[in-house]
Amino acid sequence: MKNRLISGLLVLTMIAALLMGCSKEPKKSPSSEAPETPAYQEFLNAINPFAYGNVDDLKLEAGSYISVIGRGSGGAFWDTVKKGAEQAIADINEKNGFTGKDKVRVVYSGPSVTGDVDQQINIFDEELARYPIAIAISVADVHSFEVQFDLAGENNVPLVTFDAGSEYHNIRANVGIDNGAAASQAAEAMAPELPEAPVKEEADPPEIEPEGEAEAETEDETTAPDESDSDAVKVLIISGNTGAKTDLEREKAFKAKLQELRPDVEFIDTFQMAEGNQEHQDKLQELLEKEQPAGIFITANYLKSPVLKIYEDQTKFSEYPLIIGFDGTTTELKNLEEEKLFGLILQNPFGMGYASVVAAARAGLDFPNEAFVDTGFALVTAADAKSASGYIYAD
């Protein structure tokens, strides 16, 4: 596991430079020299199997079109997925010598509010009407899209999922990370840092009363409520408010591993939250003030900011809990250094976008595909904050 983490850290050290515009086309080298390695190659090296990190043998028809649909249309994560997808198409065009109208095209699109299922379904319908050779989609709700996916099958448009998969029977490939492994690592990092539950003192044995005195007690005497659980070590999971498979897998794995390592922990009911929903934020603040969790695990990258905003008001909280979430910006790196955040799980969205296009192209060519394409992740804690600056996303 340690080797896996180190490998992930090395692979992701280029992300900030990429988002600051450093992923330019490689310089032309004289024919006598080996071509310069592109800046984004490190992201592709993390992809397993490696076949999804290159465009060799993808001889698409001129003018082909691939649609990539995310669960969101903006933000550092989705912007980087888009960059990866566009780079894959650029590499395909260069490899095939396509120029002008012959170029293969890709369009990235997604809901304006991350996880908006209805809007994503509308986008899918619109993209299907444009006759793509394949569609790659990060599914906002694992229980939706069956009708849309059936229609894609009827129109011979193969499907690939990325980031958040589907249980649909005819998905050609799923591109992303091992969500169970990532969430389990988060639990392993948090478990030893959580406070110990207070030891309950054993009650003194009841005194034996002389005969006759017990009868003198009033019949309506009641026992005071047991408040022994008020000091339990509490942990809260905050998830997106849709049924994305990614959120479900992360929640399940984190809870199982933390319960295994810390059976004294009490889980607060999972709080589901939509992006930019003020009502949800108000309810979350009430919950945090009431429960005072010692740890918080956040399954979706866009939910960290509203959680941290609540804790900025230190008049209501004695200290920050241990907060672990997915992906991170330069602002969140500062929060990590200040120990407002305990940990970040960094993914490889550039590689995810690139591999999704490769998988979609393979599906469009009716090539065999791997069921799961792993793009890698790395867990960074506050202790690693200084070394994390190279692979945190730009705001």
C-alpha cells in the first residue's frame, strides 16, 4: 500500500503546472533526436492497463465524433477531465494525420449544478441525437439512465463510463479509481487520530434495603435518562444528494473499514447535500453544532468548501474535526497546511479524461475493452502538505 501511495504521489506532481497552462504542445525536435516527452505523459503513465494511455492503432474514420458527459460542467476536477479528453483527441488526429474537416472531434459537457440528474439526462439525449461513435459518461445516478442507455444500444452507440459507473448490462468499460481502496485508506488514516471514547465507570452495586423500606418508595418514581452515550466518538459522512455509484462505493467502504478499526465509533446518519444548496448548508450547520463529530469523510470534491465555510465560525466549535475529502485546490492546500483539513485523496482527472476517450474510441471501433481502467489516486495528509503543492489543482 505504501508503494502504491508513493507511486500515486509521483504521478500526480504535474497537475498544478498543467492547469497553469504548462501542458503545451511538445516542441518539434530535429529528426535525428528522440521526440520530447510531453508534459502530460506522467498522468498517462499512471493508467492501468497502459494501452489506455496511448492512441496507438486507433484508426478512426475522418470526422468521427465522441461525446464526453461529466457530472458537472465546471470546477478544477471537471476542467481537468476535459483537458485530458481533448488531449486524447489531439493525439488521435496527429496519429492519423487528420486536419481541417477530417479531424476527429470531442465535446465535453455536463450539468451546471454537479449531479443534476435531470439536466444530465437532457444532455445525454441531445448528444445521442448528434450521432457520436461512442459516449463516455460519468453517471449522476446509478438508478437512472436505463431508458437512455437502451436507446443508445438501439442506435448502435456504445457506452463507456468514467468516474461514476453504472450497473447497466452493456457498458463497454469503466474508467476511474478503486473507490473502495481510496475510502479504506482514508479510514485507515483517520482511525488512529480519532480521540478515544471515554471509559464508562461501572455503577456501584445497589444497596440491599431492609425489608419494608422498599415498599415506602413511590410507585411513579422514574429513572433518570441514560446519557452515557453523549461523549461517544462520532463520525459523519457527507455525500452528494444523488445516487452516484462513486458516492455509494466510497461511503460503504469507509464505514466498513472504520468500524473494523474503531468499533467504538458512532456514525451519524449520512448527510446528503447538493452543490450550492443553501437550505442543505443550513441544515448541515445545525447538525454539526448538535453532534460535534470528531471526524468527517466527504465523498464528493465539491462539498469540502461549504463544510469548511461552516467551521470558519470558531465561536460555535472548539476545534476542527478530522476532515478527509476528495481532490483539492490551492486554497484547500492552505487549509491542509493549517490543519483545517486532515487529508485529501487526489485523483488523476487528466488521465481519466484521456483514458475515457481511448476506451470510447475502442468501443466505436468495436475493439475489446477492459471492464475497469484504473487511473490511480494518492492520499495526502496534513503531515504531507508541503510536498503536496505540486499536484494540488489551481483554483
